[in-house]
Amino acid sequence: MPTYMLKHRGFPGRLPGTDFQFTVRRPNPKGVTPITRRERRSDRRAPDRRADTAFVKALWEAFGEHPFERGNLDAGRLSWLFGREVLPATDPFDPADYEALLVLDVPAARAAFPEAFEG
């Protein structure tokens, strides 16, 4: 079982003032939680949409267009974006690996979350 998990220093741990988590503190002792594509419906709650926007903004500010290691980024939060704004950076891709490489699809992210790129 992999125990190495890169900690992205300076990356926000959560959306301020909420319980929406962006990072995890330590590897899951039961195994790595896989990243899976979650469907976003148009009627998602406003706080959920704010969390997605803030997470995309944090990804953009931390990594830009460059591939990044999954590390301690929360699998649940990544799953809301996976397959659309966040893509595998390697083939084959292991969704249950802390060392898996991902990349922000900037055109898709700008289209879905334009406010994440303002300012």
C-alpha cells in the first residue's frame, strides 16, 4: 500500500468559512481513495459551485498549465472536476495513486469557471 503522499505546501486546505475540504492531512490507512468522475448537475447548490470555483482558482494559481502530482489534494473535490476541467496527464493513469499526474484543462476550466481566472 502506498504511503507516500506529496503535501502541496501553500495550497488552501479548504474553502474559507466552510467545511469544503481541498486537501487531506495524511494518507488513508485503508488505501488511496480513487478519483472518479462525478456528474455536476445544473441545479447544484451555490456553496458547492463556490467550492468548485475556489478549487479551480487554487489549481490555476498553484500549477497553471503544468502537470501536477495528486498528492494530498482531496479525491472528492478532484472528482467533481475530473474528466472535464482536470484530466490525467499520463497514460496509463491510476486514479488510486497519490503520485498520479493530473493537469488542468485551462480552456475547459475557463469556460466552466470564468470567475476563477479573474483578477
